[in-house]
Amino acid sequence: MRRVWATVVGVWALLAVVAAIAWSNRPVSPLPRATPTVLVVKGKNGKQQLVVVGSQAPAHATTQTSPAPPA
């Protein structure tokens, strides 16, 4: 019967340690997303064009590099 009680106490102790670690760990809050900026650029013959800056940033990291976009 001692072995049964030792097992029960051991399981409860393990659960208490796991609960204490989980309780003390704060969840990570997501970073605010960057807002793209729109610029007005004068092109050839004085024609105005809108250029969006900052919207091409990837939302997550990748393990492979991509080729440069065509110019």
C-alpha cells in the first residue's frame, strides 16, 4: 500500500510542478502589423502614380530564399 501512496503523491507532485511552470509563463502577445505607406510619385510626362511601400514584407520567416522579382 505504501507503493500506491508513493505513486499517487509522485503524480500529484509532478502535476503541481507542471502547473506552476505553466502558470508562471506569460503568453506571448503578437506584434502589431505594419501599416503600408502610400506615396505619390511623378513619372514620365508628369503623370502621377501611387506606390505602396511596406506591404511586401513576409508575414513569417521562410527557410528558402526567393529569386529577386523582375524589375
